[in-house]
Amino acid sequence: MSSLFGNILKGWTDYTKGIEEGGHHEYEHMWGMVIDLDKCTGCNACSVACYAENNIATVGEEKYVARQSMQWLRVERYFDEPDIDPGAIDDENAMQERGASFLPMMCQQCNAATCEPVCPVAATYHTPDGLNAQIYNRCIGSRYCANNCPYRLRVFNFYSYTDENGAWPEPMKQQLNPDISVREKGVMEKCTFCIQRINAAKDKAKMENRQVTEGEVKTACQQTCPTQAIMFGDLLNPESKVTQAWVRQQIKLGKYKQDRENPTLRGYRIFEELNTDPSVLYLERVREE
Amino acid sequence: MSEAALKHLSETQTKDIDENIAWAKINRDVLRSMENPRRGYWIAMAISVALFSVMIYAEVYQYIYGMGPALLNTSHMWDLYISTFVFWIGMSHSGTLLSAILHLVHADWRKPIYRFAEAMTTFSLMTAGIFPVIHLGRVWNFYWVMPYMTDRGIWPNFRSPLIWDAFAITTYLTSSVLFLYIGMIPDLAICRDNTTGWRKKLYTWLSLGWHGDDRQWRNFRITYLMIACFLIPLAVSVHSIVSMDFAMAIMPGWHVTTFPPYFVAGALYSGCAAIITLFILLRYFFKFEEYMTFPILDKVCKLTFVIAMVWSYLNLVEFASVWYGHDIPSKEVLLAKAYGPYAPFFWGMIAFGMFLPFALLSKWVRRNMKLLFVVSVLLNVGMWLERWMIVTPTLSMSYHPWGWNIMWPGWVEWAMVGGSFGWFGMLFLIFVKVFPCVSMYEVKEMVFHRKRTIYEDVDEMMVLHKGAPTAVEAGSTKNGGS
Amino acid sequence: MVVVLVGAIIVIAAQILDQKLHYTSTDVVPGPIVPGTQYPDEAFTGIDVPQPIDFSHKIHAGDNEINCMFCHTYARRSKVSGIPPLSKCMGCHTVIATEKPEIQKLTAMWEKGESPQWNKVHDLPDFVHFTHQRHLKRFLFDNQELDVSDAKRVCSMCHGDIAEMTVAKKSRPLTMGFCIRCHEANEGPSDCTKCHK
Amino acid sequence: MNQSKLDRRQFLKGLGLGGAGVALAGCDLPSYVTLEQGEENVISYLAPNEYVIPGVGVWYASTCVGCSAGCGIHGRVREGRVLKLEGNPDSGVNMGRLCQMGQAALQHHFNPDRIANPMVRKNGALVEASWDEAIALINEKSKSGKAAWVTGTISGHQRVMAQTHLGAIGGSRHYAVEQINANVWKTACKDIINDPNPEIHLEKAKVIFSLGADFLGTFISPVHFAASYAEFRTPPRGTLIQAEPAMSLTGGNADHWVGIKPGSETALALGVANALMNNHGVAGNGISNATKTLINKHDPETVAGICAVPVGRIEKIAASLAANSPSLVLAGGSATGNANGYSAAAAALMLNQMLGNIGTTITAGRELAYPQLDLVEGNSANLKDLAIDANEGKIDVLFVSGANPLFLAPKSLKMLEGWNKVGFKVVLSSMLDETAEAADVVLPLASSLEDWGSHIPSYAKGTRNLALQQPLMEPVFPNTRGFGDVVLALAKDAGAPGLDDYDDYYGYLRSAISALKKTDSEKEWNGFLMAGQTQIPSLGRKLSYSDGKITPTMNDSDDGNLTLIASARMGMWDGRGANLPWLQESPDQISKVVWDSWAELHPKTAKSLGIKDGDYINIKSASGEVTTRAFIYKGIHPGAIAVPIGRGHSALGRYAKDNGVNPLSILNGASDSKTGEIATTATKVSVKSAGKNKQMAKLMEIDRQHGRKLVATISADKQRRTEGGA
């Protein structure tokens, strides 16, 4: 029980204290991600892979228009900002002079997640792996977490998709991944960093009396990415590629303002200034002037 | 009452209450209001029940098909459910204000009108309590927010403002019911003594053997005072806690430091406006012109105006702090409120909430029942819009532009909102026919005290009262007794 | 008053409902069966689940002392313990007890090339992801005082005394409380995502 | 896989459907309902292999047949069901990565609208029949006249099998039909540099100048090119310049996107060549004098007039190409999709020659030593031929598989009329598409995850491999059969020689590959299956260069109408993705529209036509009209309107039917002058508003970041300074 409370009641102060004392000592792992936006082509393979891996329901056009879609990973597309390219905006004859910018957005697994403290039943909480977990069968659907997520990355089962007219008419049901629950109506869900894969790897490592090694866990989006723009790994493992990328980009956890020696580095976290401390590091898109 | 008589009354009624009303007449008038309902009552009841039935239908529909038909979406997870919840919670503050606060400051003009205000508190809380439950995606698991010993060893998340809500509402509801009930005991005894049949049984059971002796009165006074004292901080905290649903969140437009007092002011404001509405209705239908007098209404209106100004001030403070702050998203939300698709509602709220109360400064308006009725309803519309304008524009324009989305509620949501009025109306209509909606014993007290200020000599006064019993026996003896 | 009553009723009803759904909790007891562990000693009387073949655990695991993992061979390698493949049954029953009617049923199925459709007795909800291999590793293979032949003792922690049953029957509640108490007593993980994902 | 085939099938037999059914009970119900006893059942294995463990996934290698790229896949199989596909890391095509269409192949496999039983046309309607009945009917009719086969791109032993069958029934015509292809580019490569399929090294280039080639989306081998592109983008980072009339996925990633007038790509290339020669002193070795004269005529000012591109941009492109070597020039997609397409490809190769890229970023490919296994690459010229031949009565019996000619063919080709003239039509398909619905006999095929096969990837670097496709699970619909099995049976019935030894296609495939690899060992065969591929001998080619015919002129009558671009998108592809909900719900990369078609319009055009974003618009060509909703943005030339290919089915199951519009249907008959490819960007249409603004299903309504730091950008110079050249 105590450990359970420890997880649920862990506050921001404890968390920052942990960082000041030299890291997240109570964490077993600290899963993190690095997404290179310059390599991302916006092809959407990650999004479809996520549908396939995580039993995500397709909702159809009507519900999509009503913005009740269920995707956990969305690839957003932006065109140039006026401050970059004022001509392209104002002149109505002008055409795009560059391509678009693509942004894969999945749950940022914030370490100071805004969704966690507001859940009345603690269905969302922080795991000892540094993940922002969502326990579907505990969720009562108050949707407070989604309202409080600045990234708008939580999706809600507005309908039930499990009947014959739902997302999986026979025999599509057979494709459902048995390692994850199929969510029913009234339940909040979101990207889990493929927790079933993490748990499987951890179980395997424990069975073999060893630690989870770098590269052993791959998220579905990472694995399928044609340009390998997504990196995933353990931020507590100094050897891992993600840790190295975080160190190289001089981005530190637990800070909402990075004090970098080299301010022209590409790494940044989205809405870092809100102090949510996300675990996903983005590398800026590069533009040829 | 005829038009002319009303006009005459509005010009002549200058005292809070006529100190020469016979106590027996008070009993008679109030008990009369509980007698068999007339056609108008049944029509009102039918409308309420119809609205409520639609709500039940909508809820069943929502239970079967999920939250989708309400047209909630990924950006708008709350919308009308929570705004209406806040509205009803706000409504509940009137009772406390009138009975507890004014009781403590010895404003005795509250006496003829506090009973229905308290009933309003209780029923609006009961209405408000519905919304957090029906807005749940898995409503059948609502009891999980209660901290009870589960076999699974899991507790609710005590950090969540929704849990605080659950505690605050249940505590406030319990206390309000107690306050209403305890304050009603002497009256229930009067009812007991004047009725027959099932009513008698009911009142006998409810009046707990009240016979109005000294000890009972002493205990009663102390209890009543204590609950009043207890209720005031509670009421303030309840709405502060409700405001924390928003203020504790990170969203622009919600994360505002002035929200607790702002919500409390808004609550008192809407409560007062609702009191005016019900005041006029009860006065008209139950012919309570002698008890719910123009001077009292005048005071309530002035009180409403003052609270409206406090609310407006806090509103402006919020705008100013956003405007002069550096939080760009909050500023955008504010501008979107003023210029975006929700602008008509925002300006409606400003017009009804900030500017309309100035109408209450006019004596002519205060004495014109029909106009005042319209004004009070519009004030409440403004306050409902205020709650909607707190919840929805923020959700439509949060940090991530991906989530920007304008959403209009679906029929299920409207059915729930309408149904909540039906439910409230139903409860209130039942209340006014089962319980005395004017406090008989306190009006007698009021009359008594007022008279004392005129007649120095108590005995002389008693003589004038033509053999009326002493105050000690008030509330206990039969027929015209007190 | 009414509201107080309703509130009280809700809370009490929640308690009762919860008790009903999740069975009575009792304390954990030190387990003489599996040394060095504690387990919740809770009884439960399951219903009789009909099976296509009246398989007797008593004869196999009890009288003949066949190791549980001889048939449920997947238990140490997988989340599920699995039902033994028909070929395993036939490995013995081409020669043993071939005259018995239940075995003849089995043989007939084998010859037709179809498998019996067993009904699940210990069926967890679908949002629970229990893994046999981790539990066996923790309680059996990592346990200095037990060897593989003691598998039965470990299995009985959750499955009761299967060796005394004919057709298997649930004899432990297998509710979340049951799991949690054991996890707390034996310092199992308390992370919700271990089981719910 | 170390048992005989029968055993293999045996283990695939599931541990019951417990798993899936279970998952569905979900967490909706209170736990007492789910804590049930005896409610669910479990079926044990009969005699599983050692490595089959319930609850543990096993990965099998196979090959994706979503497009002709031939990516290697691994399928996760648990309890006898295939649950997830991943890229095969051993495959040289995709190196373990997979695109969205590859991921979604599962939904084709488990599609509820698959054909479960053979169907035969009786009294004008298709009715279910038995296999015997259908096969007997085919055998009876197939020798009754001139027979022909229609397939998509086909390779490996399926190709051999289909052609054997065709030979046995006395037919000679084989139409490989593929709407999305690189035929023009490949033909130009073959003519000009003597290698139809040269190796393209994106990763070596410092600048890529692409004339409409959507190599990240639809060009030859998208996943492979995306991987190369990732290398191209690692520091020192290359620059991508894309010139096309409507933004493709590759255009969406370009550093410089040049929106040009449709059909003017050749002129742009010539203009760039002119600037290179005159301003940057590029000699132009190997380029004929005739071409040089042509180049000289195209000074940037002239070209700017033709293409509607500022002179400065043309010169910037030339400067960039001149300053960074090696570079790479590609042509494809919209550049080759017009009557002058071949010229654009020839001009691109000419630029490559000028810049010295041939031999550095474009190198010689390898030729298969077994040409009979090589790809028959489908193209739309064949579609046209098919329509013409059918109308002329040259076909009496038609076998169709892997292609949907009735959907793809523009109305102007009169495909349906021709189709109806064919006496007997057999369609082998797993889905009831437009073509199958019009067939006389429909044979239900197993999905690609249930079938055996071998494929030659359309593009390979270095060695050439034969990609193997093996079943990952038992057929979902038990009465379906593999393509190879069906054709083998038909060929045997038709008396094709040498097939009597084989009971089924597996036997044939195995012995053929054993013969090919000169090995008969079980172990090696399993090795091939586990790797999902096997290397086959190939011969090197040698590149040479001789100028192609470049005709820059465009006879573009500027009648004020817009040019319709039927744009190819990754996802729906040529329409085969429309029945998969995952792909329908996967937003288009640029417009972010889901579940419907859209028409891209430039704001200026839209304004002049009085069209607002999301309005229904009526697009009318000489041969028909479609109505869809407008998507207004600046990634399109004002003189063009782009409608994506792939939607607008009248059949193909519940998800595809009546969803969106098919722009192919209204194309005029224009085609590339050299290759005969149907021109997809050459149809003039008139557009008018059809009123009624209904909200479009889109991932996002916003196009800009509104000051939020979502996608931050950094200049390439800065990046080179901070991250260095390495």
C-alpha cells in the first residue's frame, strides 16, 4: 500500500527534490523519446502502426468531423509562420515556397503531468518507470485529465466501438492485440509508449536475471518509422541513444527553462514553459534559407 | 391582485411588515398556501415533470450510447454539464446568505423570505449534485470517488479538485438540509397542530415532539445559531472549491487567482437574483403581499446590486490581470471571448451581469413587479452565461492550436440543462405544498419585535393583540394560537 | 435528512457491493506450503464448470503425482499456463487406460483431428494481464527451499488443492484484493500497469 | 517451419479464438461479470511445434504486396492469429521499416467484406457457387476464344504461373495494369542511360532537384527512398528542391518548393540547364548539339514565362545545383503525367549528365539472371491497350487478378463497353471490387498473409533478391484459395506441361526455388523462409548516355479552365487502400483530410470562382464530372486543381463504397506521346461552386502554429555550425 500511495501522491516538490539529489532514484527506468523533426516526412506510418498495435478504434467520418477521433499519435502539419515567410501569407497570388512542417504528437509522458493530480480516482498516475499511465478499468470518465492536458493528447471513448457495427466487425476482431485491453465507452485512453512492449521486455529481462538493454524495447511508431526519426530508450541508462541525445542537446529534466551552454542547439520540448516536464525531446526542423 | 391594488400597494407599503398583523392571520395565510393546489400549480408541475422526463430519457440514451451524442469532443470534454453544475452550485448560495449571514447580523427583514431561499439552496444543491455524476463516462462507477474501504486497497486521488467537490457538496448539502429542517421545526409543529390525515402523521414525525417550552426554545436557538455559524465558512469554501476545478487547472482562462472570490460573488449574485424571481412568484401566487413586502424586496434588490458590483469588479480585475499580464494564451482566450464565435454570449453575460443590475437602482423598477421579474430572470440568464463562458471558450482555445474548436452542445446536453430546471422546479413545487414556505414563527417574532419598538410596554401590546398568548407559547398552541 | 440517508446508503451500499464483488478479505498467513512467503488464505466456492471430457486432476496430479508443469508446460515460459496439446494426452493414452469411456472420447477426437473445447475455470477479466512465468520464477525457481517437483505447492497458492479435485473448480476468489494482499505481503510490484494495460 | 507443410498448417490452427473474443469484453462491465467461470472457452492445440507457446508471439517473415516495392515484413503470430506487421530488418528494400499501407495490410486480411465463396453469374447476377462448379465453368469457357490476362505488377513465380496458364489456354495478351507507376522515368532511363532501373543514391546527393517525383510517397520504392532520404538529411544536410504544380508528400518536405504550371517541367529543366551552362560554366559533356541549341533557346526569362516561376528562383536552383556536387535530378509523378512526360524525364537525365551525376548518384542497377521471374511492371498504357483491344473484339476470355481496370480506366477509354464485349470474364480477387462485380466468375483469393508467393522487388540496391511470401495463419475465410493454387489448378486443367508433379502451389514454389538455388535441403529452405528472401544471381549493367528526345513545347490552350491533377497519394494508392479503415482514417499527409476526397485549390483561384474552404465544387471535364469539397491552400499552382486518386469506389466493401470521388474517371484520353501512359495532369476542367458548405473531416482545421513553439525551425547554416559536418 505504501508504495501505491507513493506513486499516487508523489508531488512536484518530491519530484524536483529527486532531481536535485541527483536523479530519479526511485525510478526503475525513465522512458524517453527523441523525435527528429528534420527527418520526419509526415508519412503517417507511425500513426497507422499505433492503430495496429494498440487496438485503437476507427470512428468513421461522422465522428471524425465531430472531433471524436481516437488516434493516440497524430501527425500534425503546419505551413510557414508569418514571421518566417511574410510574403507567403499576405500575397494572395503567392504559392508556398517551402514544404510544410510535420509534427508527430503522442502523449508527452510529462513528469509533472497536469493530468495526473486532477483525476478523481487516480486512474492516471506516474509509474516507477517514469511513465504517465492510464488504467482503463479504474477510469470513471470524468475527463478532467483531458481538459487539463495542454497538448490535447488524451482521447475519450465517446461511443462503444466493440459491437458488430463498431470498429471491428468480424473477423477484424481477430486482429486485436490480446496484450492490451480493448477500451469500452466512457474510458479515457492515450499513448502509453507501448507499455505492453516495455513490460514484456522487462519480464523477459527478469526471467533472465538481467537489466533491460538498450534497444530491447521499441515502440510501434519507432519501429515502423521509414526515416527512423523516432528514438526511444531509457533516460536513466547513460549509454542509451536517447540519453546521449538529451545530453548532446543539453536538455535537462525537471526544468522549465533550459540553461544551455549552446543556445543554438536543436533540442526543445513542447510547452516546456508550462513546467510539465515532458519526456519527449523534439529536434528542430532545419530550413535552408 | 388587481393592477390598481398592486399599484396602490407599491406606493403605500413602506414598512417591512405590518406590525399589526394578527398571529393567527399569519398561521392562516401560510397554512393556506399549503392547501390543495390549483390549476396553475398542476401546469407548472406538469412542465417540470416533462422537462425532467426528457432529462431521464437523455440520461438513459447517454448511458446506452456513451457521451458521443452530447457532441462533446476531444477539445470540449465538459461544456454544459459542468457549467450548469457551477450555475446550480451558485444558486445554492442564496439560502445561506439570507438565512445564515443575515441571521448573524440581526437583519430581521430576512425572516419572511429565508425559508424558501433555504429550500432553494437545498434543491439547487440536489440539482447541482446530479451533474458531476451524469457527466461521467462510466456513470455506474460514480461511487469510486467516495473514500470507502475497498477490498482492492485503492483510494480516490485526494489531490483532485473533483474529490474536493464531492466532499464539499455532500457536506454542504447535509448542513443545508439540517439548517433548513431545524429552522422549520417550530413551524412543523404548527402544521402538525392544524392538519389531519397523512400530513399530520408526517408533521408529527418531523416536528420531533416540539411543544415550544423554554428549554426547547433555548436549545433550538443555540443549535440554529451554531449551524448558521458553521454554514457561512462552509458556503464560502464550497464555491471556492468549485472554482478550484478551474483554478487548479493549467488551462488559460481557468488558471486565475481571483477565481475563488469571483465564484463566491457570482454565486451570491445568482442566488439573490433567483430569490427575487421566486419572491415575486410566491408573492403573486400565494398572495403573500403582507409578508413579502415591497420594502423587503427593495432591500433584496439593493443587496443584489451591491453583490453585482462586487462581481463586476472581480470580473474587471480578472480581465485587467490577463490584459496586463504576459500570458499570451490567456490573452487570446479573453480576446476570443470578446470577438470569437462565443462573443454574443460573452457580451450577453456582460450586459445582463454587469449593466442590467443598474436597473435595480431605480425605485420604479424595484416596485414594478413584472419588470423586476424579467430583470431577475435575465440576471440569472447572465449568470448562467457567465458559467458557460468560463468553461467553453477556454476549452475551445487552449494551449495547443490543434485543439482549437468551436462546439455547440448537442440535444442530450440541452436536455440535461432543461431537465435540471425541471427537477429543481419539481422539488420546489412539492416543497411549497408540503412545507410552509414562509417561516411562521419567525414572522411572528418579527411582528413582535417591531411592535415592541412602538409600544414600550409589553403588556399594552399584548392587550392590543386581543388576548394573544405570550411569546413563550408561540408555535405550539392550536388554531390561531401563536 | 433524506440526503444524509442517501449519502450513507451510497457509501454503505458501495461497501456491500464491493464486499460482494470482491469477496471477504482476510489477513495473509505465512505459507508453510511455499516457504518464505505469505499468502492470503481465502476460500471461495466456485461453480461446477462442465467440460467436454471429465478430466480428473486427482488421478493425474494426485494419485500419480504428475507434475503440474508436465502438462501445463507453458506456465514457465508464457503468460498463460495453457491447456496441454492433444498430442500430449495421447502420448500416454494410446496405451494407458484406453478402455475408459472418457479416454475413448479423447481418442475419437484425436483421430478426427479436432481438439476439445475446454471451458475456462480460472478466468480473469480481460483487463487483467496476469503472467504465470513471473510468478513461477519468483515462488518456485528462485526459491531455495523448493525444487521443481514442488510446483504443486506454488500452484495451489492461487488454484487451491487441484490435486484433490476431479474437474477443476475455482477455490480462491482471484479478485484484485486477493492479488493485492499477496503482492503486499511478498513485496510484489505495486505498479498498476503491471497487470492493467 | 521445420516440418512439412501439413504440420505447418497444423500449428497455425489456433488455440481457439479465446484471445480476441476476450479482449472485447473490455473493461465496460463491473468485475463480477468478468470474473466468470466457464463462460469462455479455450481450444487446445493438436500437436504444436516446440516453439509455439500460447501467449507468446512468434514472428514469421514474409513480403508485403501493398505495392510493387516488395518490402520484407515480419508478422507477429499469436494463438494462430497474425496481430501485427513490422518491417523485416534483413530486407534490403525497407531495412525493418514499413509504410502505412504495409501496416494496414492486416485490415485487408481481416476485412469483413472479403469474398468468402466463389461466385458465378447466373441470370445476370452473381451467385455463390462451389469451387468445382466455378472451375468447371472456367475450363469449359477458357478455350473458347482469344484469352488474355490482366494483372497488376506481377513478378516471381506468380508471373511464371500466370503466363504458363495463358500459354496453355492459347492466349498471348498479358496486360499489366498499374495506375501509379514510374513507367515514363524507367522508359527514359532505358532509352537514355541504358538501364531501366538504375540505382538512385539519395544519400550521396547534396542537392536533390525533383521534378514532381514523389519518392517519399509514391515513386518506385517509397520506404527505401525514405530511408535514403533520412541519410540525406543527416549533417551535412542535403537540400531538396521540388518542382511540381501541386504539393506531394515529397514536396511537403522540400526546402524549396517551386509551384509551376502543370506540364511545364521540361521547360523548367531546360531553363535550369541554360542557367547552368551560361552562368555557372557547366560544360555539358555528352550532350548533343541539338539539345544544346534547345537549351540555349530556353533562357531563364523565357522559361519563367512558360512555367510561371520567377527568374530568380530558376537561377537559385541552378546555383544550388552548380555549387553542390554530387546532386541528383529526378522526374516522376506530375512531371511525367502529361503528354510531354517523357521529355521531362529525358530533361532530368540530361541535367544529371550535365552535372556529372550519372555514375555517382545514379549508378547502374543489376539485371536478373532469370528474366522470366522479373517484374512485369504494370502501367496505364496497358490499361488503354486493354480498353482498345477489348473494344475491338480481340479478347474473348479475360482473367483478371490484382488489378481493377473498371475503376482505374477513365470514362473516355470506354473500358466498360469493351469489358462487356468480352465473352467470359474471370476475376480472381479477395475483395468484390468494381471489376469483380462485373465478372462472370469470381474466385475468392486468400489474402497476402495467407498465401505463398515469390516477388522481385521493383527496386533494389546491390544484390537482387527474391522476396518470399508465406502464409502467416490459416485462411480467415476457409473457402478461399491462394492465387498460385488457383492458377496452377487452372493451368493443369488446361493441360500445361510439367505441372503434374505439383499438388499445390507450395510444392511448385518450393521445388522451383530449390532448383533456382540448386539446393534441396530442408534447412536451407527454412533459412530462406526465415529470412523472407533469398539472393538470386544477377548481372551488372553498364550506364551510358545518349540524349533523349526532348520536346519542350506545350500546346496549352489557355482557355481559362483549370488543369486537373489526379494526384497519387500514399495511403489510398490507386484505390486499393480505400477499403481499409486505418488508411481511411489516416489523414492525408498534406491536406489532413480523412474519409473523403477533396479538391485542392489555390486561394486566388478559389476567390475568383467564389469558392470557400469546404464548399462543394463541381469539377467538369469533357468526359464527365465529379463533385467534392474544396481544400484551399497555397501549395498548388493557381491554374491547377488537384483531386486525389483512390476514393470514389462504387464497390469494394463497406468502407470504400460511395466514399469520395474518383478523378481518374473524368480524365480525357490524353497520354504520354512516347510511352502511352495515361496523362493524369493534362485534363482541362471547369470548376464551379455547388454550394452547401459542410464541415470536412480533417485532422486539423488550423494551418499555422499561432505563435506556439510546436515545430521550431533552425536554419541549415546554424545547424551546420552547431552540429558540424558529421
